[in-house]
Amino acid sequence: MKHLLSINDLSVDDIETIFTTAAEMHDVQRREVKKLPALRGRTVINLFFEDSTRTRSSFEIAGKWLSADTINITGKGSSTSKGESLRDTVLTVCAMGVDALVMRHHASGSAQQVSEWVDAVVINAGDGTHEHPTQALLDAYALQQRLGSLEGRRIAVVGDLTHSRVFRSNVLCLTKLGADVTVVAPPTLMPSGVEAWSKSAGFATSYDLDQVLPTADAVMMLRVQRERMNGAFFPTAREYTVRYGLTRDRLAALKPDTPILHPGPMNRGLEIAADAADAAQSLVLDQVSAGVAVRMSVLYHLLAGEESA
Ligand code: NCD
């Protein structure tokens, strides 16, 4: 595998290898001196055309802890704001001698397109509403750290599925790992074509959160992505919360210790109540910490290669 564009690029063995290395990287993260020489002399560019807090900074930290030189370029501060095309921007950046491009862009399929233009390794850090593979890997890793094997575990993925690349990558990753996934959304936020996809990929769909929660072994809440909505997808925020929010009452209906995940950023009070976000069973910050370890692992495997392991 040269690039990481989609969870479809990975076999179950690849995912397990990434997790094994991530666990070693997690130990490095807990040390006082967090530095490995593995990517010394390599250059990683974070090219972000959409806003990001945790994905961009965790890729940057991951690169730095592996001793790579990491540079951030954002859409607003780059020449794309002067009208330069994406192709010219990536060719320019790569002409400087870059080894890896970690890329986030609002167009679905953009990471794949860029991988056809450049020689550098391309890692998709979110392409429109399509995929966000490292997020799904870190979610599954964090969950596995808490639950052990995900085989047969019932996992509910809830929220704005239509606009969510995290949902798409997670369904692929969790089902690959043998989990029993049910995705829950209001009809207006259930992506078109999901019925056919759910049949072929082997996951379930539901409009009824209260029916799904009591048997769930883990719940992943997804953000309502207002910035991607160009119309009204639900009557009011209050109604969304009443039907689809992880409210205090629904938290009480979960089995005790059921892990709660959210990729962040959270809309507290909309899709997730503060009590749920901050509950002892919440994995939100474990996900962030796992993010650095998993991204170190991905960078390591794509750039250092097995031969230098
Ligand atoms: C997600 C993203 O950007 O796709 N966030 C993230 O990477 N942690 C989800 C979101 O924005 O809601």
C-alpha cells in the first residue's frame, strides 16, 4: 500500500499491524522524552483546506515525535486564496521534495485525485463527505483498548450521517473488524443509497435511537455538520436533541460502562449532553490521545516501510 485514501485500502491484517505499532507508539507518548528517530530526514506536509483542531495537530505531533520535518499549509494562508488550482498547489509543494502529503479538502475524491498527480505518499485526512480513514482507525483502536476484540460487538453510530466522512470510514472499519454496526439518523440525514450499501456491507439502519441504545455495546455520536447543510434537515435544534441527542435520560438508559465516542468537535447540548460527553464512560479524550499514536503508526508504516522495522 502506497497511500491511505480509504479504509478499503486496508486488509484486516493491515489494520491489526497498524494497531500493534500504535500500541508501541502509545507507550512513547507516555514517556517524558517523546522522540523516535524513525522518520529522520523525511518531510511531511499537512495541507489543510478545511478547518481542523485535532486531526491537523495530531498529525503534526505524530510526525515530530517520529523526527520527521513537518510543515502546515492551510487553504486560507496559501496561494489557493489567490486563485491557484489544487493541482498547481500540490505540484508546487511536492517539487520541494516532500515525502508525504496529509491532506484535508472539501471535495470528495480529492485525496485520490492528488495521489494520481504526485509521487509523495498521500494520506487522506478528510475529503468532503467521503472518508476520513485515520479517524476510523483511531476510533476502533480506542474502542478496542476499552472493550477488547470488536468481533460481534454491537456499535451504534448516530447522527448526521449524510454529511459525515467519519461515518463512512467507521462503517467500513468496524464491519471489517467484525462488529455488528447499526447506524441511526433522522430520515433527512440518512444518506441516499444507504439501504443498498447496508445490505452489501452488512450493517443495519434505524430511525429509532431509543430502540437501539439499550442493547448497544458502544455508542458513537456524530456532529451535526451545519456548515455542510444548505437547507433545513430538521425542524429545530431542540427537536433534533429530543429524538437523536445523547441526552442525560438516554445516558441513563445505556448499559453501565458502555463507551461513548465522539470524533469532535462536539456540539454540546445538541447531539450530546455535557453529562454524556464528560461521563466516566466517555472515550472522547482517549480518542484524541489514540489519534496521535495511530497517526504515528500510519506515518511509520507508509514512510519507514516494513524493512526498516
Ligand atoms: C471530523 C471531521 O472533520 O470529519 N472531525 C475530526 O476529524 N475529528 C468530524 C466533524 O467535523 O464533525
